[in-house]
Amino acid sequence: MENLTTDRFEIVMEEGEPLRIVWQGHCQLRKPSATIDPYLERVLGDLRKKRIVVDFRGLTFMNSSAVYSVINMCKLLEKNENPTSVVYSNTQEWQRVTFSGLERLSKVLKYITVESQ
């Protein structure tokens, strides 16, 4: 599976059971939806019902525009019935703030769970 790599940010696909999607670096893309969304649609489109872990702990920064890409990814995973664990860092304040909303939203989703570590 291909990775997405930009100047200071990457999404690494670690194949296995479960598939790990690791976001790392500094995500400050001007239009993340133009880069991240098509990439995730391409690599996740055929992975119906596969267990997935999405790990944000290595992400040092993410601008607010990228949050929409995270939400779109969760929508795609939910639609594809992928049992998914989203993991974020409880030691980074911006991650606690950003992902606490997603954690609340996951309570109404069937296939997505969100937890801090």
C-alpha cells in the first residue's frame, strides 16, 4: 500500500492485522481535502470490513482544515463497515481538544471508537 508524503507530513500504511494508518509530522496543508481525501478514498475504498487502527500520536500539528479530512475518513470507514480504533495522544493539548469532539461523535457510530493514550 502506498504512503502519502508531503514536505513535513505523512500518512504511513502499516499492513497487517489490523491495518495501521499512522499520521505523523506537521500537517499544515493549505487545502488538505485536495490531498488527503482523494488519497484515503483510493487506499481505503476496497478495504471493506477490515480491522483498522488510525494512530495520530506521532502528529505534532494539524491545522483546523485537516479536521474535515479526518471526519471524512471516519465517514468512509463507517460506510465500509471497518471496525476502527482511532488513537490520539493525551499528552498533547491540541490533540485532546481536537479529538475529544470526535470521541463524543464516535458514541453514535457503529464501527468507530476513539481513545486517548
